[in-house]
Amino acid sequence: SGHKLEHRRFNLNIRKNFFTQKVTEHWNRLPRETVKSPSLETFKTHLDVFL
């Protein structure tokens, strides 16, 4: 999918707490229809169903 985020591993512990490090694996697990939602409301609805 064109909306996958790259998850990198870092040796520094401080980097592990960055938002981008915490969410990439979760984002990449989302179904395509959730990621490509045309609006925030649709995204939230798809997300609720997924979770």
C-alpha cells in the first residue's frame, strides 16, 4: 500500500518514545479502507470497527 510508514530501529532509548516510533506499526496494520478514508468521520468509524 502507498500509505505504509517506515519503521526504523534506533539504539538510543530516547528515540523509542517519539510519536512516530510508537505509531508506525499500528498504522501499518490498519486495513486499506481505513487508511484511505475520504474524511475524518469515516476514518473514525472504520477505526472503531477495526479496534
